[in-house]
Amino acid sequence: MQYESPDKNLIRMEIPNPQGASGSYFEQISHTCVMTGMQIRKGDIIDAVTPIFQPLEANRSISSELYIGKQQGGSGGGGDIFLQLGYVLVGLSFQTVNYYGHGAINALSLIWRRWLNGQVTDEEFISESLIPQLPSYVKTFGSAKKVEVYVPDEYVAIGICGRASSYVNTLSLIAVKPAFDISAIVRTQDINALVRVNLQEMEQKLIQQQRDADKAAECDRQRAQLQQQQEQADRNATNYQLTCDFSGGTRSVADGLSIVTFNNDDSKAFDGKLRLLYPNRSCIRANFDLQEPATFAVMYLSHLSSGTGGRKGYSPVKIEVNNKCVAANHDPRSDNYTVDRFEITTMLHVGTNEITIALGNATTHYWIECLELLIGISENNQNLTITT
């Protein structure tokens, strides 16, 4: 298989540009194969795509040999093989979303047409939407947009292009109208640059990866269960609960807690959570009064570090209680809110207490969703007053 004029026949289909699209541009083309499928990694969104190619034989049929290109995206999520033997890839259908402030795609389906006697027929097959929609807890901004990428009639996909970082930010196809010259149908360096695979081995590898992912998910579930048990134990030891919830650009502060912020932004992004913007300048101060010594006290913070171009950011904060360091250079997990627990009983005293959260030498912004204090005092001295 060769092309009469690469400049004339090769078409890079338009690349969708979702809000916040980032990542590095990628392009993969095989000049001696047609594209017949993809290996796709998925979690909340499409984490990675790997093109699957098959050569054309001298009689214009599709060879049984399978080759894969280079994976584009990250290693998150689990993997699936989307392949239709005897068909060629002609289109994509997916949604573009703004995922934690960055462009991404989800609900990806592949579109094939049957290859018969060296031609693309009208018989079409679309993969089921096995890749799930974004779950409800995922932070997205703006409306998801449906996108369809179709190659022109009589054209076939021979490659992919788009942008990717730790996940796939946007995706499109590279297409060509094949022209045959039997003497040119050879295994050239273009084939040698690809990796030949065995479909069964490929499927077994994905099954093992899924098992590993299920095991990791079970560990996460057990960890979350232990955290819930710990939080319940904390509440059982608590006389008083003081919270400040940052939501929708407002602050919902419990009676008894005073919050002051410096060099921050109550942004509409991230559902209006408070954003610390400036390294070594931005901070939060929380004040409350105790009339009796605390017998138990913990602080919960729900927070995150901004990602950058789909990669993990760095947003360390210094946390102090009454000028005593609780945590120095504490960097939350990027791109998703995580809850951290801090034991602060010995740092509290009778009178005014102050908690400071100060942004350090950060390279990305720090976001805080909620600050919660669980405080216990002696049952004989259940008096807690607050300075507001």
C-alpha cells in the first residue's frame, strides 16, 4: 500500500479543542498499515490511547498481523481493546469536558466500516459506550460537548493525533485514500517501527492489569473505611465541632470560629473553593477561644494542589497552631480533594488559639474546601467561647 501523493491525500482531521485543553501535541502515522482499533485506558476519563494497526496484503485484504503504536497519555485507569477484524477505523465519537480545570475527553466510542475487496463499504459498526460517563463526584466545569470525527468517504484512518499529558486532553484521526501498487506492498521500516503483538497475549496482559487495578481499588476502599472509622472515633471523643466550609465563593463559618484570609481568591472555579495564589504571601488564619483545657483535638483539612498541564503540581503549606508547627511543606494530592487529619491537642491552650495555613514555595495554586475542628474538653467543664 502506498499513497499517490502524501501531501494531497493525507488529511489530519480537525482536533477538538475543549475548554482548558493542554498537554503536548502528538502524532502517529503508519504509511504501510490501516488502523483497525485502539487499546484504551479509562478511569474517570480517557487516560491513554494506543493505536492498533494491520497491514494490507497484495490481494488488498487485511493481514491477520497486529501491530501497536506508542501509548499516548498516562497509566491511570484500566485497559480495554477495541478492535473489529475485517473493518477499518473511520471515526470517533466522544465528549469533551473540563476536568479539574483542564480539557479532557470521556465516553469515547470507535466507528468502523467494513473493508471488502480493497474498498471501504457503507457497512458501519460503532462500539458500545463501554467507557463510562464521568461519575458525579468528579469536578467538571461547563457543559460536556459531544464530538464526532469522521474521515471522508473512501478514506481510512492510518494514525491518530491530538494532545495528551497524564491523560488524553483531545483526540483526532489522520486519514488517507489508499492507492495500491502491488510492488510497493512490502514490510518497510514503517512496519519495523511498530510492535507486533499477539491478541491473546495482549488481552491477558490487560486482564492482569485489571486485576492489579482491582487489588489497588480494594486497598483504597479499606483505607477509606479505616479513615471513616477514625473520623467516627474522633467525633465520639468530641464535645464541640467548629467548621469553615468554602463553597460557591462564600464562607460558611460555624459560630465560635473566626476566619481571616490574605492574598487569596474566592474563585468561581473549583465550585468557589478558596484558592491561595501567592507563594510565601498567601495565608489563612482561624481563631477561637477556649475557657478550659482541651482533652482531645484534631483538625481535618479537605484540600488539593493544582495540577499543571495534566501533571502533578506542587503547593506546599506550613500549618501552625499557636506558632507551633503541625506540618511543614505539606503538599496535598493534585487534581482531587484529599482529607488530611492532624492531631493538635497538645498545642491548644486556655484563651485565644490561632491556626495558620501559609502557602510556601509553591509552583501551583493551593485550594481549600473545608477546615474542621473536633475538640473535646472535660465533661465537668464543657464551656467553649469564641472570639468573632
